[in-house]
Amino acid sequence: MTEPSTPLLPPPSPSSTTQAAKTATAWLHTARFLTTAPQLEYLPRIHEPEIAFVGRSNAGKSTAINTLTQQKRLAFASKTPGRTQSINLFSVGKQGCTDAVLTDLPGYGYAAVPKEAKLRWQRVMASYLRTRHNLNSVVMLCDARLGLTELDDILLEVIRPRVEQGLNLLVLLTKADKLTRVEAQKALSIARLQVGGGQAMLFSALKRQGVEEVSVLLRQWATAAQLQQERDHEPAPNASPKLPPDSTPDA
């Protein structure tokens, strides 16, 4: 006797997909400047899930952040690529609440930057990505025309242990409008093979390709992290309430 098969869930309706995109884009639009840190030790200790944006200089990281948040100058692109060497944090959440934090890490790999500065910031980013306690997700931005470079592969190796432990990873192939459809699909297929346990998507700020899909994914990640935090802090069922150290129960 064969066991009954599990019924397939119906795909989400177009209306529910549209609503999810509207909710996610409205949520990201609440992004506002939180703080900037010239070094890791100046980063505030926060408990909300943190979504880090990383990428080579000129990969379109600032443009992507501004496009996703629908703000023109939330993230600043330096006039001299590779010279921005601060970690910038933005809080996201309605009515002044913080549901998640977007972290804009310095771009890396620009040829004109002195070697010592490159190595120093590579160490800073590696330390951040390895040790930041509330880091929940990483969005790596790569120029679709170049794909993942050697420096991107090095960064992927740095975070691979955390990805294996559940860290969310998304590789965004930016400037996808510069490629033909066939070229873009080829670049996406290669990136999906390279990214291992993460995801890869095509992205174009100019054509708004991938904007809604990325927005929905980021909000899903943040929401899942919040729910997990709430579960972690729930008291065990039937647990006796803890008394202050010096108190005794009433007779």
C-alpha cells in the first residue's frame, strides 16, 4: 500500500507577490543614517539583524543601496573610488523603530589605493565579517560584466564558514543592463556555481531589474532573524519565574 503523497502548495498569487514587494520596498524606504565608524572598535553593539553590503570599488554598491531604499544620497559614493574608508550604518524600521541595520562597508580592490591601505581594509572587513555578532546577511555586489573576481573569491572564503552555519548570502550582479540577455544569463549561471550556499541575482539600478525581488528577500531575512530572536528569548514552558538574588518567596 503506497503512502499518500504530500499535496503541493499552490504558487503565490500575483496579487500576494505584488503586495509583498510593496511592503518590502516601503520598509526599506524608512532607512536612515545611524552612525559611521572609522574602525571596528567604534561600531555600536546592536542586537537587531545586520545586513552588510560589500563589493569592489565601482561595482555600484552605493547606487544599489540608494535604489533599494529609494533615496538619492543615503549612501555616498566617493569622487575618488576606493577612498571611502568608513563603515556606515543605516537603521530600517517604521515610526523610528529599528527592525534591521544596513551596513555599507568600504569598497575594495581599487588600483590607485596604496597597497598598505588595501591590506589594512581587507583585514578590517575580514574581521568584521568573521566576528560581527549580529551579522545576519551579506550582499556582495559584483559588476555583471566582470563576474566574481579573485578578490571576491577571497572574501567568499572568509565568510564561507558562517554561510555554512546559516549566514544569508546574496551575490548581486550589478549593471546587468550592460549585457545582452544571453550574456546576463551566462554570468548568472557562473555566479550561482561560484557562490556555493548562497544565492545570485541580476540587478540593474537603471532598469530597476531585480529591485523588488531583492527588497522582498532582505525583508524576509530580517523578519526571520527577528522571529528567531523572539523564540530564543521566550521562557521555557512551565518554567518557574526567576527571583531576584536577595528575594525570598512570600510565606
